[in-house]
Amino acid sequence: MSITDSKLVVSIPSEITAICVLFQFWTDLNPAVFIVIFIVLTVVIGIAFIRVYGEIEFVFAILKILLVIFLIILGLVIDLGGIPGTPAIGGKFWRDPGPFVEHVATGHWGEFLGYWSVMTGAVFSFAGVESLAMAAAETKNPRRAIPAACKRVFFRIVIFYVLAIVVVGLLVASNDDRLNDSSGSAAQSPFVIAASAAGIPAIPSVVNAIVITSAWSSSNQSLLAGTRVLYGLALKKQAPKIFLRTTSWGVPYMCVLFFAPFMFLSFLTLSNAALTVFWWLVDLTAAGVLVSWSAILLNHIRLKLAMKRQGIPDESLPWYNSWTLYSSYAGLFMCLLILLTGGYEVFTAGNWDAQSFVSSYL
């Protein structure tokens, strides 16, 4: 099984577990109900016509985009005092208590460790951006379409991640106890905290509902990517021939059935807190992502060096620039550094935890 498939078999149950956590915001119903429902739905979508997957993803993508834009605008309105009866916040939280929270240690070192402790979660959030390359085989003009799609990723990161984080920093103090809500539901969202303080009660349920669709969308995407990679390996005779079997409409159903049993890892939530299991799977997925990215970066470095040795100009590539070799070295260094230090907390005094160690370094 490839590095990518190893990562995705854990990614799918992590998203289903996230759905269970989010449903706890509304109900105390046994998580097994939601696990079964979403495992069945994910498998059905995985075997259905690719057009069904495309239509569902289109709707979910629109919902996510509209939600992020709405929350950014709402956040700015709240921050500037645009809600009647709510005073303007301005940038006071950036000054007091500041953007960094002490973790494990004190002082600036503790603030740095607090910053570094979220790296694994950040990697998990960006997991899947490399899957754009998987669309090349099914794209009409990949030499133009793939570079164009990759360039859009950077703009989306700036708008939907960086801008949203800036607004979050304006709305809620970094040491606000509500950010540590153990439920892990929408109540923990900085946007929800700010909206509740401004007297807008409907926001938590809206955010929770759309984030659920986002989590399910991610599980569908992971299943699609994993099945296509496994099918590609079978075509190259690097995986058993049984994975070449497809439905009459061309979906590799044996690959889908291979991934299905791993979804039952979600049932770990029945014997442990759903949020705890979710973070185990986040750690495992992030580690797989970092290994996958490291392999991609190493291959790119070797490609650039091989082209230079053979006198092949960069201009022969559909997308190139003068600094990608250096950025690949920097990216590889960062991936390995985060991979090796992502679970640093278990090595500090009084914080050893076998489960955290295994989930970080397995």
C-alpha cells in the first residue's frame, strides 16, 4: 500500500469521528448511530457515478465558501462595533493578552511551544492539497489546467485561512476559557463565541451544520483519492489485480470495499471520548501527510537535479520558476522537523502519555 493510501485509510475515520463530535452539540444520542449512517453514505457515494460525487462536492464547496465569507464579514462587523449594543473591539486582544499562549513552559519559550503545539493540527487542515495532481489523468488539458488550479490554492489559503485567522485574532482573546470547551463542537469556534457575545443565537447551529457537511466532504474526497491511487497501483502491477475490478460505470468498487473496513476505526469513540479519538486520528493522519509531502518534495528535488545534470531547461516544464528547488529543500526540512517534534509534549516532565506517543509517532 502506498504512503498516500496509508494516510487516507486513517483520514476517513478521523472525519467520521469529527462528525460524531459535532453532532454532540445538538444531541446525546449514541455516536454509533451517526457512525453507521455516515459509513454507509460514504461507501454509497464512493461506488456511485462520479457525477453524483461531483454534484455533492459542488454544493458542499459552495456552502463552505459562503460560510467562510459570511463569518469573515460578520467578524469584521462585530469587531468594528457594527452590532447595536456591542462595543467595538478593535485590536485590543492583540495587545492584551497577545496572540500567543504559554504551554508546558513559561515566558517566550512557553509561548513558542504553544505555537509549535498546533503544527500537527495545521498540517491536518492542509491535508489533501497535493491530491490536485491526481486529477491530471482525468483532465482534458492537464498542462494548462493543473498549474492554474495549483495557483488558485495559494489565493484560497490567503483568503480562507490567513484572513479568517486575522479576524479570529480580533474577536476573541487567546486565553479565553471558552476556546478550551471539551465538547469540541461549534461552541468552541471563535466566531460562535463572538456571535454569542453579540447576541446572535442562530450562528452556532448554522456553523455546526455546515462544518458537518465539510467533514463529510473531506471523507468523500479522501475515499475518492485513495481508491484512485490504489487502482493506479493495480494498473502498474504494484497491487493485486482484484483492485482492477470496476462497476459498469467505471468505479473501482473493490478499491472502495478495501477502504470500508478502516472506517470502522470510528467506533473507537464508543469506548473513549469522541474528541480524544479524533485527536488520535488527527495525529496519525498528520504524520502520514508529512511523510507523503516529504516523499513528494524529495522526488521534486531529485527531478530538478536530474534535469540540471542532463541539461534539460526548466522552461520545458508547464509550470516553473527559479526558486522551487530551494523552497523544496526548505519544505522538506520543515516536514521532517514537524514530523519528529509533533509529539514533543510527551517528552516533557510530567506529561508522558503512551497513547499520545503512539498517535504522534506510529
